[in-house]
Amino acid sequence: MRRAVAASFGSAVGLVALLHYKTVPSASASRPLTTSAPPTTVAPTTAAPPTTTTHQTTTTPPTTAPPAERRVDGPVVTNRYGPVQVEVTLRGSTIVDVQALQLPRDRSRSADISNRAAPILRSEVLAANGTQIHTVTGATYTTTGYIQSLQAALDQARR
């Protein structure tokens, strides 16, 4: 019963608010309509079109070579399930690729987790262009080591 009363009251309040809602008139609605001036017409001109002279100038833009790609290996970060190490490829300050050089693989379960987590971590890093990525569920230690190795590689690349 209380829910029905609350729902009815809420509906009534919403309806009242909707009915009292006023919009701001647009600029064209607030302008008075006048019909006292006759419409103006533009007479066509018969003047010849202007002649144009084109001067061909060749300007070569300054040549700047695109930044070279460089690869930096992060340190090996060891966690309770094994070592994690990444290699990051940079073009300027943009991460263009990141590869796991080492992931935990000493147990079959660790290898399964690493095989599942590696492509997810790679795509997260490329999308974020940095280490601000989501932790892969079920691969917390691997994710943490991946981020630490990547951050150290990025720090080394900035030097």
C-alpha cells in the first residue's frame, strides 16, 4: 500500500513539474512578424566575370623526418608466480607496440593465465598509451608486474 501511494505521489509531482515547465522562446519566435515592407529583389548583373591570373609558386615544406622507433626493455619483475618483463616500442612519445618478453609459465595454471592476460594487457596499454590500465581479472600479479616493467621502460626511454 505504501508503495502504491509513493508511486502515485511521485507520478503526480512529475506531471505537475512537466506542466509547469516553460521553455525559453527562440530568437525567431520573439521577433514580431511585419508585412509592411515589400520583398526586395536583386536584379541580375550582366558584368563580365573577373579575370584571374594564377601564379604558380612551389613551396616545399620543411622536411622533418618522423621520429624513429626505439625499443626499450623493462626490468624483470618477479612475483610469486614467476618473472614478468616487457619490451615497449615507442615512436616519439607514443607507444606503438608492447610485447611480453617474460610471463609466469612455470606451472600450467600460470601459463594459462599468462596466455589469456598477455593480449588483454597489450591492447589496454596501446589504448591508454601508458600504464593507466585496468587489472586483468584473475591475473593480478601478472598485471602488476607488467605495469611495473612497462613503467620502468618508459622512465628509461625518457632519459
